[in-house]
Amino acid sequence: MQVLRTPDDRFEGLADWPFAPHYGTVQTAGGEPLRIHYVDEGPRDAAPVLLMHGEPSWSYLYRKIIPILVDRGHRVIVPDLIGFGRSDKPAARADYTYERHVAWMAEWLSGLDLRNITLFCQDWGGLIGLRLVAAFPDRFAGLVIANTGLPTGSGMTEGFKAWLNFSQSVPQMPIGFIVNGGTVRDLSPAEIAAYDAPFPDESYKEGARQFPALVPVTPEHASVAENLAAWKVLEQFDRPVVTCFSDGDAVTRGGEVAFQTRIPGAKGQPHITLSGGHFVQEDSPAQIAEIIDGQIRRGAVQ
């Protein structure tokens, strides 16, 4: 497996990004090491908040949420998925599969031995993060779920179909432009540049190109069976689960219903609809931090 690594100088001087990098290593099936980057802020003895990004963003998506949670006394951990951010990037599209990503992040999570985790997940952060919950349910104290799903081959929204067609046909993937298009507010040129930073050229974007095609929206897709098995675990998960989907996301519109009705821990919780687009972290960061902090504090007094 050929692996690319974005030069460190691409991440120097990014707007609103003061966080020191941390790294862990996982192994491919062929034994090659892959480096995973993550942010780790706040007191090490506090219960961790795990923030998981999706496609085609990276941990920069959480830059406004991290300091609020740290100020509230939480330890905040934000990994970059393989192929994104400061994490290593396999050079071939065929190197990217759903199951490989779950395995890589499961190895990383186990290596840190994180427990009593509150997970916030959006986009592929949910497709992978919720599989981690299904694999290690006892490690998670609660979930906050936004603009994501755990598909099992039963179709797609028109919004996702449009995104899939665009992602597979556009000659060059304009990463910052894509993120900006998925927000209600306009990102600044510096913010757009920060989303472009992990990708010096198109050869670094094979993961970003491949991820939309991996979403198991038809019965023929790989990972349908694995996601069905994960739902069986989630349907027994009785720790607190809050949804906070946005009001302006055509890709995942209506997706909160499955989580609210199928996961026992979602019953009676203060679900909320946030203002924003697909990348709701850009549009409602303070509200997201309040939701996460509130869930943790409610759990602490129960």
C-alpha cells in the first residue's frame, strides 16, 4: 500500500487552529503502519468527549467547539480519519473500504483505552463512530448524533444522490468549496484554505473521492450486513442518546427519526433541531457544545 503524508508546513498558521498534534499508529492488513492524527485537549483525568468528523472535512471542523468544552472541564479528543486531515492517506482508491476504516478506528480507540466516552458524530463520523459504539458499547456513556445515518441498503435521499453524482464526476474535488457549500454561513477565505490544507494535490484526495461511493445505500453495497448487526446492538443501547440534526441539510433530512425510535437511550431525551446546513458544526458550534456539556452533566446527576 502506497501511503501519502501531508507535509507539516501545510498546517502552519491556520485560522483559529492553536491545537498541538498527537499521533497514534494502526496497522494495515499487509502490516504497513498508518499514522492517525488527533487533537487531545483538556484534563487527562476527565471523561473523554470524542468528536468525529466526516467527508471531506477533518478535525478543523470542531475548532470552535473544542475550547468551549475544555473550558467546561472536559477532555476533548478529535481524530482525523485515515485519508483526511493530518492522518496518513493511502494513495489508491481501492485501499479505502468501510470495514477497513472501522477496523483502523477501533484499533486506535482501543490503543488509547478510552472509556466513559460521550460521542458526537456527524456524516461519516456517524457511519464509523456508531460502528465503534456497536463494537464497544461498554466504552460509551452517551451519544449525540447529528446529520448522519447508519444505512443498511434501503435507499438514499435526493440530496445524497446529487452529492454522490457530483463527487464521482467532478474532475477535481474542491474540498474547501464543498464544505462551504454545506454551510449556511459563508466561510472566510482563510477557513476554506484550512479545509484545503490537507490535500496538496488531487493524489491526496482518493479517500475523499471514494467515501461517497462506500455509503451502503443499496442491498448490493458492502457493509450492509455489518451495519444490520450494528443496529441490533444499538437497539439495546440504553445510555442517553440525543439527536441534533440541522434544519438545512438535504443529504440527511429525516434521518434523526431512526435513532429516536430505535435506540432505547433516545427515549425521553431533549432532542433538538439546530439551525444550519450539512456541516452544522460550522453554523451552530456554541449550541452543539452546550448540548454535549448538558448531556454529560445530566448523566452525572442521575
